[in-house]
Amino acid sequence: MFKKILIANRGEIACRVAATARRMGIQTVAVYSDADASAKHVQACDEAVHVGGSAPKDSYLRWERILQAAKDTGAEAVHPGYGFLSENEDFAKACVAAGLVFIGPPASAILAMGLKAESKRLMEQAGVPLVPGYHGADQDPALLQREADRIGYPALIKASAGGGGKGMRVVEKSEDFAAALASCQREAINSFGSDAVLIEKYVQRPRHIEIQVFGDTQGNCVYLFERDCSVQRRHQKVLEEAPAPGMTEALRAHMGAAAVAAAKAVNYVGAGTVEFIVEQTAYDQPESMKFFFMEMNTRLQVEHPVTEAITGLDLVEWQLRVASGEPLPLRQDQLRIQGHAIEARICAENPDNNFLPATGTLQVYRKPQASSFERSTVRVDDGVRGGDTISPFYDSMVAKLIVHGDTREQALARLDTALAQTHIVGLNTNVQFLRHVVRSESFATAKLDTALIQREAAVLFKQETVGLAAAVATVVAHTLHAEKALQGADPFSRRDGWQSHSLAQRRFEFVWQDQPRSARLNYLHDGAVSLSLEGEEAASGVLTFAADGAGLWVQWGSAPRVFSQLDWQGETAHLFTHQGATRITVLDPLAHAGEAAQEGGRLTAPMPGKVVSFAVKVGDKVKAGQPLAVMEAMKMEHTISAPKDGVVAELLYAPGDQVADGAELLKLAA
Ligand code: ADP
Ligand code: ADP
Ligand code: MG
């Protein structure tokens, strides 16, 4: 076995490989870019070498630098992870030429499977079923059009050198073919440097089912069953599960044998995945399922943990054993499926805005009780910590949440709960969207195909799981609770509006879903409070709350008691409940003076808007609660007040300036 390996990757996969290496007593060397100088993967390894600038082409793709780092540190082997150099045959060759072991297949296998068209020709010879289509070398547009007409519509055009869903075009009718071809070729030349395409019949009700294979240097090859990755957006995977719902023993054996034949046809060594597209005439008729080879990914995949969960194996350990020359640890007849596993990819993106990738800082990153990089009922694999930034340089995956249960139903329930316990503030993520998918009728009842997200769109996008009334009651309760904690024992320091001679009232103003809202709080004689939402007669009643751990149980009127956790980002409260999450802005500078004070005098814009005026100048002494600036946002003026006593150190904007959400407006010194 190796004594030291270099991990030529970053993020969660680098941490994943390091975890197994550590468990096996193998030393690890990390490489990192400027942006990743203090990244989690650097800390996860025993040594780290800086390889260049933040853009991948300046660091993680600079393989001469990476090989030099391996030599300098005395690493014997290189693990490429996924993405970056993992499917680059030149890199695999260069490793070998430099006397290093490439932890992956031989360069010849990467090359053979690298081009979709070539690999299809090879698979045809090996007797692996292919989607009806054209994958010839002649790229004459007129010929391509004739081929598409022959195959029939809808047809799919793919970049032969493609990957990651890029360049694919579905063509509905013959007249649209020429335009779609031109647009696919444009994207292909930009992304992959080649405009060669292939054409396939667009399979109906398609399911993406892939087989994990493993080969060793002794010529053994096994399959570690299947993963269903049908739930996709933009042809990219969102949820992956194993085993595939509805899979029969006969079909599994058949697909497994085809995948092993595919791997053997290219003398495969190490971990690989053979992807199939599966046609079904109806969702509940597994006997109607027909499978066709799509492509082979010659690396470990993002979704490998679901296979680990159902087989009880550590696939990175297998990779290391095979790469060091050991035979596969188990034979096919020793492999078993236990239970059901599902992985959800948590990404920094905005599902409601066509999954636009998001960037930002993980101001709050709260995870469910889980293991990392090893099997358990709930597992979170990630390469980030709270406070880390999701930068525009790399992909948008924040974490992978993997659950395992005895049955699919149990795994689903665990996934839903684990997602409810995943709280991220500071950037947009798909966490709530994933919950909607998990709870959708199609996913819950395993009516799977790659169009599931489009089909269920009505219940997946622009959903509000915590209504206005619940949001208002919860944020008011949290505010009152924080004030109580602040006020201490001194009766003269109370600032809850309570007066002995009469009922006291207090008004709260909010912005919820871009709309101004307000509520009235009445202090009752017995110390209780009642809350009413203005403009909604029905929404009125006594508000009670009790602290429990990091959150509060809140009850308002006759509504059910709800447990919630809350995080402030400026004036915006992010509320997390088991039912879902929402955000609400509170236009009351005193409402959460406690939290603002903790921010150490940082005064930030609560929302994007315009600076109207400053009420103070540099050098002014200010008292807590004193107005400092006025902002205009969402058609309202909003006063920003001092969270504590201090001296104005700097004004960072001028009246009239537009500022972003969270921008620091002025500095307050103690
Ligand atoms: P999988 O089938 O494992 O989901 P993907 O095609 O989604 O494979 O790619 C896996 C990972 O590889 C992605 O999450 C991304 O990090 C990385 N990746 C894919 N394509 C590229 C690329 N062109 N450049 C850099 N990284 C990439
Ligand atoms: P990539 O290299 O970009 O991953 P793939 O060939 O693996 O490209 O296809 C990606 C996805 O596109 C599949 O998972 C599937 O959802 C869809 N797809 C691919 N081929 C077909 C087809 N012939 N019919 C229907 N859907 C397809
Ligand atoms: Mg693919």
C-alpha cells in the first residue's frame, strides 16, 4: 500500500479521499489555489502545496505544477477526484511517465471512453445495447439532418466530447434541426474545443440508471449494483438513489453484465460508472424497461456514497487497494444490497430563478446530526465550514446529504428531516426546493423520469412553506425572547413597553415577500402578550413562547405550536421550522439590539436600496438607539439606528448611493 498520496482536487472530494487515506494510515498532500489557501481540504491533509491562482486553469488544471508537487513531497500516487484532471488521459499518462501511480483507469481506457461517439462504436462491437442514433465521423450538416429525420423526433443532439449536460439540444421537429445543430456546435466548440456531434433518439419517459463497476489489475471486474439519477435539472443530477425503484433481479443482472462487458472492452481498472438511459412505457411496469448505453464516466462519481451506503463498502479504499496492485476485495457473489440510500446535492443556486448559481459567504451553516465521509443513517460530505465562501471560481455544490434506511420510505423520511435541519444563511441554496422534490407525489411514489422536475413544477417552485402569520408570530416571539434575555434583573432597565397604569402597545413593521406588513403587540396585565396582524382580522390572539435548546416553541392564538430557529442577517430574520424556512425583515432598530451589538458596530444595509441621508458625521458621539442614517428600500424609508454607544469612525457611502444587501454603511468605534 502507498505511504503517501497527492490529492489533485479540492472541496468535498478532496476531503473525502483524505478521510479514507487517514483511516488507512496513508499520508496525504493537498494542492490549493489562492482562493483556497485556508480551505477545509487543505486542513484535511498532512501537507499542502500552493499551485497557483484561483481560476482552475491557473491551479487545479496545471498538471505540470501538480506533478512537481507530488515529486517534491515524495508522494507515490495521485488521486484526481472528479472533475478537473480526472478524465484527462494526458494527465494519467504524465503521472505514469513521472513514476507516479494514477489512481484511476489506464490512460487508454480514459481515451476510449472520452468521446461519446467513439465509445459508442466500441460498445456496439462489445454487444452493449445503444440508443438508436447516428455517431459517425461524417459531420456534413445535410447528412446530420437526414440522420435525424431517419431516427425520428424528438431527437437529441449531443457534443461528442461533451460532459456535464453541456451542449445538449432536444429537437422536436425536422424544421428546428438546423438551428439546434448550430447552437449545439457553438457551445461544443467553446466548452470542449470540438464541434463534433452525435444524434440520438430522445427516449420517452427516460430514466437515468447507472451501474458502478470496479476492475483490478488481475483482470477481475464486478458491478456494485445501480444508482437511479433520474431527478435532474439542466441534464444534471439533483437526487440520486440506490437501488433503483422498480428494478427487477433479472434486469439488474442484465444491466450489470452489460456494464462489466463495457468495462472489459476497454481493460478497465479502478472505479467507473456505466450510464444507461432506460425507456419505460409506464412508471409501474418494470418489465417494460429497456436500457441503452449512454456513456462511461472513468472516475469516482459525486454520487458514490449511495453505493457505499447499500453495499457497506468504502469505494475510495477499493480505489487505493486496486491502484496499489491488490486484487478486488470481494467477488460478485459476495456483494449484497442492504436497504435504500438517497443523496441530495445541496447547491448554491436559486431554483426559482432557473437555478442561477449563487455565490456568497456561509454566514450560518447548520447541519443535521450526521457522520462525514463514512457510512451511517445520515451522512454529510462537504468541503466547507461555516464562514467559508462559495466563490465564482468553482462549482456550486455546497454539500451532499446522504441518508440510508431499511426501506425507501424510511430513507425518504430521513432525508426530509435532515433537509429541515440544514440551515444556510448568506447565500441562496436549493435546500427548500429539495424538500419540495422529496415530498412531491412523483418522487414519493417513485414515478421517476428525467422530466420529473418539469412535471411537478407547480409544487416545486415559488413555494412558501411558512405563511405570513407564522412568520410574524415567530419573529416577534424571538425578538421578545432576546429582549428578555438582555434586560436582566434591574426593573428600571426593562424596555418591553410594560407600564403599570395601562395596557401598553407596540407596533412592529415588517417586509415579507417584498410587501410592507405590520403587527400590533398588546402587553396584558398578567405579563402575557397578544399579537394582531394588521389588515387581517382573523390573525389575532395570545402569543406564548418557551426556549428549548437553540430555538423557541411558539404558539399564537389557536395555531399549532411550532419549533423554530432564527438567524439575523442585518435586519432580516431567517426562520427555520420543521415545516420549512422563510425570511422576514423587521423594520425596528431596537427589535434585536442584542444581535446587532454582537456584530461589533458593523452597520449594514438590511436590504438593497439607496442611502437617503446620514444624521451624523465622522467623530460624532452617539448613544444606542440614536438614528444614524436613512435608507430607502422597497419603496419605504428606513432609519438605521446605533446598536450601542460609540463614535462614528467612517461613513462608507454618500447620500444618493445605491447599496447592496448587507453592505456596510458606516463604521462605529467603541
Ligand atoms: P456526475 O455524473 O458524477 O454527476 P458531473 O458531470 O456532474 O458528473 O461532474 C462531476 C463533477 O465534476 C461536477 O460536480 C464538477 O465539480 C466537476 N466537473 C464537471 N465538469 C467539469 C469541468 N468541465 N471542469 C471542471 N469541473 C467539472
Ligand atoms: P453528459 O456527458 O453531459 O453527462 P449524458 O450523455 O450522460 O451527457 O446525458 C446527460 C443526461 O441527458 C442524461 O442523464 C439524461 O437525463 C439525458 N439524456 C441523455 N441521452 C438521452 C436520450 N437519448 N434520451 C433522453 N434523455 C437523454
Ligand atoms: Mg453523463
